[in-house]
Amino acid sequence: MALATLIRINQHITLLAAVAALFAVLVTMPASGAEIRACFAPPLPGGCDPMATILSEIDGARTTIRLQMYSLTLQEIEHALIRAKHRGVDVRLIVDRGQFDQDRNDSVRVAGLASAGIPLLVDTVAGLMHNKVMVIDSQTVLTGSFNYTWGAEHRNAENLLVLHDPALAAEYLRNWNQRAAQSTPLMDAGVASPLRPVVGNRRTMIYQSPGCRFYNKIAFRNRVEFPDAQAAEAAGYRPARNCR
């Protein structure tokens, strides 16, 4: 075969490989109408702050929140998720098993969320559940290196991407559901979790979840304890609105 023919064949193969690579990039890119924001810790001048952005997105949730979080120690985010639950948002979390052994703050936050009636799954598959992903209303994805911790917000160099793209959100939800099917409900996972009761006020018929502002300020004569929010509501109590 002539050298010129071999060169032409090689050029065609190279061109086809380049087209295939470009196609692979294009099919994984967000749709052209997607809205994308990048936040950094520490924030860039005039840029968005990761934690403030996360809180804003949670507070704007209307129907669903699906969260996979390697480490969650920020009380502000715990309270925002509880507020969303009280608004009627379907909030569900997958957490990593190892965090119950490494940082007590993680188990405290998980306990507060579970006591508020938020379903929690513990990822018990071998290896780390190292995702930091939240999908809101099947429309918006929050992801990046940013764990929901004090260190990520105040000490580390981190990034957070906010992507408003239903097609991308659907892929992240597929992954969440697949991982959820391989995870174990908190109460069956065999992890040490300091679950705290929900406390109600007999006089006002309002209950406070762990972390709520007046959780420890209900007079003893009016205080009644429930294992979780569902039990409190079954007894006729309604949630406090001061969990900030």
C-alpha cells in the first residue's frame, strides 16, 4: 500500500477519534439553557459564598431534597433541612458510615435530622461514600468539593457548583436512588447515633426538634418527650417555627 494512502487513512482515523471525543464531551455537558454558578471558599471578591448559597437553595425548595453528604457538621444546614421538612418538602439523606466514628458532630447532626422525622440512610457499601451532592426539586444540583462542615466554610480551599438543569438533575437522582437501594436505614445500620427525643410543650401543643431554639427551655411541668416528630404529630402537637 502506498505511503500516501496510509497517511490518508491515518488522518481519517485521527479525525474520527477527535469527532468521537467531541461527541462524548457534548453529551455530558449541561443543556445550553442550563444556569451554572461557581462558588468558592474563601469567596472571590463579589462572588457567592458556598454556605449562604446552600442555605438559600434549601430554603427555596418546594417539593423534594435528595442529599448525599460525606460529612455534615454545620448546624445551620441541619436547621435549614428541618425547616424544609416542616414546610412539607420531602427531604431524604444518605450519609457515610465512617463519619459516625470520626466526628461526633456528624452523628449529632444526623440525630437531629432523624429526630425531626427526616429519613436517613447509611451507606454501608465498601469504600467511602465520598459524594457531596444535593438535588432540589428534580431541577437543581449542588455539588463540588464542599462538605457541609465548619472547616470547608472557614478554613479549606473548596468549591461549590450550582447547576439548574433538569436533565442533569435526573442523572444525579438516578445515582442517588441506586445508592439508596444499597444503603441501610439509620436504625438498622448498627452505628452509634445519639438520637435525641422530640420535646413537646403540653400548654402550647408545640414540639421542638433537637437543635430548635427553645429545645431546652420548656418548663419541666409542661415538657413531654416523643421518640420522633411523627409521634409528636400523632399526639396532636405541631412543629415549632423557631428552628433557625
